[in-house]
Amino acid sequence: MDFYQVFQQYTWDEIRESIYQKTPQDVIRALQKSGKRDLEDFKALISPAATGFLEEMAQLSHRLTQKRFGKTIQMYVPLYLSNECQNICTYCGFSFDNKIRRKTLTEEEILQEVAVLKHMGYEHVLLVTGEANQTVGVPYLQKVIRLIKPYFSQISIEIQPLDQDEYEILVAEGVHAVLVYQETYHEEDYKKHHPKGKKSNFQYRIQTPDRLGKAGIHKMGLGVLIGLEDWRVDCFFTALHLRYLEKRYWQSTYSISFPRLRPFSGGLEPKVEMSDKELVQLICAYRIFDEEVELSISTRENEIFRDNIIKLGITSMSAGSKTNPGGYVVEPESLEQFEISDERSPQAIASVIQAQGYEAVWKNWDRLLQ
Ligand code: SF4
């Protein structure tokens, strides 16, 4: 049984109703529980009933995070390789129907971008592409990974979902982590947001982490795009997916991101707004639910929010990011995938982290140890 079959045993509306029916007593029970929390606890922690317990949740999340991860925040940076994409996604600036100039970095241009990232101090890089198999398929990625491997201790990718044998090739090349966001677990509305291209295949996408687990990936990143649907229900399914994967592919580690829909050229307005307080609630809920999972926050969020979230459960942060191919030096003016909110330099972010008594970690993994 793969996750799609597990997923089909649930209905969106029933899950939604059961989250909204949770009471303050359910929240207290989840907070006071010793040992691993279950999915009913998670529902209580993300429910409206938990909004009155934010302080208790924040304190517990802080303690659990420090116990498992110490006072550290891992630093990473995205490197956008291409904005070519065959998919139509209603929320993305790179969507096929968006009339922008398309660009895929050459090897020479990649090395120019890498030089800037190295100057910033980065050891962990996240390669990002659109979904265009002809230009940025596995052979292109293999070439890029071989090219930049000498410069980074950890290479992660956020690219089109692949078959298991293709992931095996990339794992053998040294890819450390693959991020593949489901965007939404609302199957019907998923199709509305992805009307054209390979990404419109909901089943193939939701089965991607299973293929990654079988391919032996070291780490996978999950998440949904917050704003497309009711975030509480979408995040319940993310937690369900996480727990399923952890049991099944226990050799892998996991991370979760919680991107909120950001403005972009020709952009979609969020269907459901999530407030800053609700995002804090969600981050704490994930941590209390799962003490092992890494929680990542990007520059989509603003400075004040990012500064205040450092102690509450986060384990990794990007900084100084550009979300356009060539954005660091080659073609800074090209269209971004979405607007950055926190534009401070990596060193400025590292200082903020240090001022809170935490260490900004640039390297926590060495390929020689693999
Ligand atoms: S979200 Fe990804 S797949 Fe969709 S249009 Fe943007 S780059 Fe392409």
C-alpha cells in the first residue's frame, strides 16, 4: 500500500469537521501527554480551540526543539537554475502561460552564481528548477551536480517529481535531500490549480515521497502552499504523510516547510489567509507532534516574523535568497518566482541568530561521511 491508498481512506470534509470540533480539553490533553503525540493530538493543536494556548505551545515547542537540535539554526540558500516550465500553476510566476523570458543557466553562469554564494559563506545549497524535462531533466541535473559538488558540502534539490530509478541516479551523484511540496491535498482543487502539464497528475505527485524513500534518499522535504485551501486540513494531511513515511522509510530524515502564498507577477490571491499567529501555532504544533522533524523557514516571511520564530521550533533558514535564475549576479533583473520579504544579507541574519544565543550553522554534513 502506498500513501495514495492511505490518503483515500480519508475525506477532506470529515477531517475538517473533526479539527474544528476539537475542544480546549483536547488541546490540554495533547499538551500534557508524555511520549509521542498522535494525529488526534495534532488536530487539536492546529484547531481554533488551541489559539488560547499559544504561550504554552510556544514554551513546549522551544523546549523540545532545544532538546533535539540544541541552539542551532542551519543556513541554506536556493540557487535557481531555470525558469522554464511546462506546467500551468495558478500561483507561480514561472507558469507556462506567463509570458516571461525563459532562461536556463549555462555551466559558466552557474559558476558565477556559485562564486557569489561561496562569498556569502554558504555550504548548503538548494538547486531549484521549473518542470521542463527537455531542458532541466536528469542529464542536466547530473551535469550541474558534478560541476558544483566541489564547492558545497550539501546539495539539495527542488525539481520536477521523478521516477524511482531517476532519483537513484541523483542520489548516487550525491544529492542529499529532495523537496517536493504537495501544494494541496485537496484533490479536486489541486486539479484547478494545476490545469496543464505533468504536475496536474495528483496521484503521481502524492506518490513521489514513496519513490524517494525507495530510492534511498537521505532527507525529504514535505509541505503545502498555504493559502490555496484551508491550511488546517492541508497540514493535517502533511502530518499524516509524514508519519506514514517515517514508519515506512525510517532510514530517511524529514523536513517540513510552510510557505505562505506570496505576490508575484500576475498573481493569485490567497483563498484562505493565514495570520502570523496562526503560523506560529502551526510551527509549534508540528514540533510538539514530531520532535525529530526539521522545520524550515524561508525569506518569504518578513524580518520581524523570522526574528521572533528562531526560538520557537525552527531548525533551518535561508537568507540573502534570490528566486530568479541568475538572480545573484548573472541576470539580477529577471522575473522572480515570488517576491522575497526578508532581504537582509546572510551575515545580518547570522548576527540576529547569534544575538538570540543561537549558532548559525553553515555546514553540518560532510559528503566524506556518507
Ligand atoms: S510551481 Fe513549479 S511546476 Fe508550477 S509553474 Fe512554478 S515552477 Fe512550474
